[in-house]
Amino acid sequence: MAAEPVTIPARLGKAARLDAGQSLKLTNTHGSQVVDTWAFVAADKSEFMSMEHSRVAIGGVFPHVGDTMVTNRREPILTLLKDTSPGIHDTLIAACDRYRYEMLGCEGHHDSCTDNLAAALGEMGMTPPETPSPWNMWMNIPVGADGSVSFEAPVSSPGDYVTLRAERDIVIVFSCCPQDVIPINGADCVPKECHFEILN
């Protein structure tokens, strides 16, 4: 029986434990929200889902249904079982942080995915060993023929979801990206909440 859906508040993060073999459904409730996603091996947080290692494992920059992401030790950690969206999920861009917002002209505190990762793990009594590059669900970063990248609004629709299966006992962390300066979370630049539920 699936658990009750958990809200990932706009601009904030949430963490959950998954046992090996368990699946989780992550829903883009409003269709326009990027969700930074991390996974850490429960028994050793220094081993975590790695985008640079996963790009080698899947042979590309855009994961597809059936692809398994791997850790910084090249071990399987998360498999993409289902995707009802157009399948645009970024593996290139680092999590936003205070320095990114300073570069964009923000003054004072600005929520960030880096802070959200630390806060979500902190609620579980954990500290991240570092801020790994996240799997940015629904983040639309087209790669041009000349190698250039651009930051575009998501092409997903309200209610689109992905189903992920844990290949190890893990702690998974989601952050509803608080980016509100450029339209990475839609043309209105308004971050919104998303939801997840553990399926089995």
C-alpha cells in the first residue's frame, strides 16, 4: 500500500529513507517546478548518486526510462522506472547556492537548493558530506550543437511524475528549487510545491 503523499514545500526540501527495492513516485504538481534530487547510501553517506559517473553509465546527459544512475563508486543507486513527462531532466547544472544568487544580483539571504539539502538531512540528524551535483528533475537545459547551454522553462505538465526505484538502502533528498530570478521554474518565476509518495 502506498504511503500518504508528502509535500515538498515551495523553495524548501524534504528527505526520506528508502530500502533497496522500494519505489517512490515524485509528482510535478503544477508542472513547472524543478526538483533537485540527491541520493546517499544509508550506511555510508560518503557514497552518493553522482551525475558525472552516471553520465558514463547511461551513455548520455539525459536519463531515460530503464536507466540506472550510479554512485561516485560506480554502484547502482536509483533506476528510473516510469516518466510521464517529456523526459527532460538535467544532469549538468550544480545546485543553486548563495554564490549563484549573488552573481544574479540578489542581496542578503536567498533560499537555495544547497541550503535545502543540508536542512532536509538535518531534520534526520544527518549532515551531507558535500553538495553533490543533483539530478535536476524537469530542469530544461538544452545543449546546443556548439556545446552551449541555456536555461529554459520546464516542458512538463501539471501532474507529470517519475517513478524511481532504490537499488540500495538510501536517503533520498528533494528540493523544490527556489530559483525566482530566471525562468527555470516557469515564465512566472514563482517556485511551487511538489509531492512524493513511497509506493511499496
